[in-house]
Amino acid sequence: MMEVRNTFSYCNQLVSNFEHTINTPKKNQTSTYYTGVDLGTSCIVLSVLDADHQPVAGAYRYASVVKDGMVVDYLGAIQIVRELKEQLEKQLETELMYCSAAIPPGTEQLDGGAIRHVVEAAGFELTALLDEPTAANAVLKIENGVIVDIGGGTTGIAIIENGKVISVDDQATGGTHFTLVVAGAYKIPFEEADKYKRDETHHQELLPVLTPVIEKVSSIVSEYISQHNVQEIYLVGGTCCLTDIEKIIEKKTGIATYKPDNPMFVTPLGIALNCTDQVL
């Protein structure tokens, strides 16, 4: 447990600092700014770090320009990233030049070029493109275990051994499927169900409704890691903000399962930590 506490101590502090800068950006004299662009299925997040890799600003917007980890609305994605970039530049009174981005595991050949086109059309120079669980581990710093990144459209799984990612996978089950279950159970439109699901005050009420889809995610994880000696599961991704989701996954998999205070911003910050000033 000491390793878990130490890991989340760094992670939670970094995320907390980032959350603060979303509302109160830090203008300073840093030589370089590093930006992470996370094009999620349900939310686009831009995180900005200074030369010491400390958060100075951030912005996010819920959108539907990505489906199952793939860009489906290029113009919409470009417009949102550009607008968030301009918003942050105004707050910091500087130009943001360099960015890194991430994609679901195994989609490099399918969508890597699309991500590059989006960020470059928005005015960035792309310096790194990595898979989402690897990005998350830049913040979690897991030595051994499995990172499960449950995003809006997909669930990314990364097995970590000795601090290195040895195997990754991505499955098309995520927050969108959770929202569909809520919409069906409550007979409300998808957009309304999505907002209802994100409201923490509804989580205990929704947990029994969502347990079957959480167990499906758990089964996907169990099957993928069955040939490895995994002792711990670490959850990240916006969908993991659902209160007590870790308890259901732990019960279903039989493996100790943990999540940081706010799993939504772990991957976006990990993406920014991988940004450099060397263009790809």
C-alpha cells in the first residue's frame, strides 16, 4: 500500500495544481510552454506546463467530434482545439507553439495522421504522439500493474512491468456505453443522460443501473491480463470519476483496484509531460 500512496501523492498533487490553474492561470517567465492535447470522445482537454513541467493553465470542452477514439468531425475538432488554444494564449499572454497528443492503443496507423492534422491545423507544432495509457503512466509512475483508461468511447489497457509498458490493447467500450444504459433506463435523450451521469450527486443512484456495463469492462480487462501476473489495477479516464467504480471492478476481477482523486485529468497531464520543443 505504501507504493500506492506514494504514487497517488504525486499524481493527486499534480492534478490538483492543474485544476487550480484552469480557473487561475499562472503567468510566468518560463522559457518554453508544453501543451498536451487530449482529443477524447466526450471531452477535449488542453493542459499547459511550464519549462519545469508544472501546470500553468488548462481548458476543456465537452464535444462529440471523436467517436470510439477516432476523429469523425475534423473541422469541429480543429475549431475547438484552436479556440481553446487561443483562450489559453490570451490568459498566459504568450503563444503556445509545441504540443503532444495521444491516441487509443493500436490505432496509430488508423488515426495517427488525423490527430496530427487536427493539432497542426489548430496552430500547434506536434512533438510527440503516444498511446493514452503510456501517457497516463507519466503521471502515475507505476512500476508493475495494469493501467485501465476508461474514456468516452474506448477502454485502453496497458500492462506495466518494471516501469515499462510491455503490452497495450484498446476495446470499444467506454463512457458512451454507460450513457446509453442511463438513457435507456431513464428514457431520456442521450445528451441529458450524459449530463446526469456526470453529476456526482447521482452516482450512488446510478451504480446499480451501471453495474452490468462496469462488469463487462472488468471482464475485458480480466481476459486481456489473464496471461500476466498482475497484482494491481489503476484506473484513469473521465468515466472512472463514477463513485465506487473501482469497488465493482475489484470485486469482478479479484485484483486490488485503485484510482486517483480525479482520474479525468491524469492522461491529459501525461500527454503534456511528453511534450518537447523538438518537432516530429
